[in-house]
Amino acid sequence: MDDLEAMPDDGNRYELIDGTLYVSPAPGTRHQKVQLKLAIALDMVCPPDLHVLTAPYAVRASRSTELQPDVLVARDEDLTDKLLPVAPLLAVEVFSPSSVLNDMNNKRAAYQRLGVQSYWVIDPEELSLTVYELDAMGVYSRVASVKGGEAFEAERPFPVRVVPRELLGTLAK
């Protein structure tokens, strides 16, 4: 964990999952646009006792795991000045070409183990949003998948309407 804090500020994202270091390059334009527009959409309807934060912001629930979701929602009482030491209510990953396998396998499993109630993945190339929520057994189940102009009406962690195409604005193909 101390080594992770000593990583260079070189534009890369450094994450630790069960003691294994993962390095991701800086995200591209479509990724950045989706991340920004989703954070704004969530923040506009976020209840006052919750916060919407974007990467880089650490979720460090143990010394062997530190994740940086692209967007997260956390309780006010759970945040420290530097990081979130418990599971967020929502973690969102926006795919980059180099991140799909990690986001869908390692990170999804890590978020599930942490007890993140809702995990969303957004593909800015396909203009799709897939939503996973923990079931009664603590396992992610896919509860929604929308594309293009289709809307997802979220209830967790609070009501919000998300349309993948709208997250890209003028960059949508």
C-alpha cells in the first residue's frame, strides 16, 4: 500500500486488487466525456447526505485493495479527506480499450467482495450501460442493459434516469 502512494503522477491510474498492481493509461476523449456527463447527471439529483466523486479518488477497504472507480456515490459519513475506506453505494467503470477485461472480471469481483450494492459499466463505443446489483446471496446479477437512446431508470442508490447516448453529447456517433 505504501508503494502505491509513491507511484509517479504520470497520468496513469494505479490500482491494487488483492495485492496485484494494475496500471491503466490515461483515458481518452469519449471515456472522459461519459465520465463527466454521468457524474453531472448523478450530482444533479444526488441527495444531500450522499456525494458523487470521480477518479482519481481511492476506495481503500483494505491494505491489499485500492480501487479508483471512474464515478462513485458514497455516504457523507463514510468519506475521509483523502479516500473512501468502505464500499461505495455505487461504483461505475467506463470502458477503455485496455480496461474491458479488468473492469468486467477483476474489478467486478473486487467490488462484489467489498459489498458495493450497484456496479455499472458503460461502453462509450457501443453506447451501452449494463447494471449489476448484489442479490440476497451477495452476488452480482445483471438487472439492466440499455443501449443508445434507451433509458435506464435507476432506483439505487437514488432515482436517476440515464440514457447512454446523452452521455456522449455531440461525440455520439
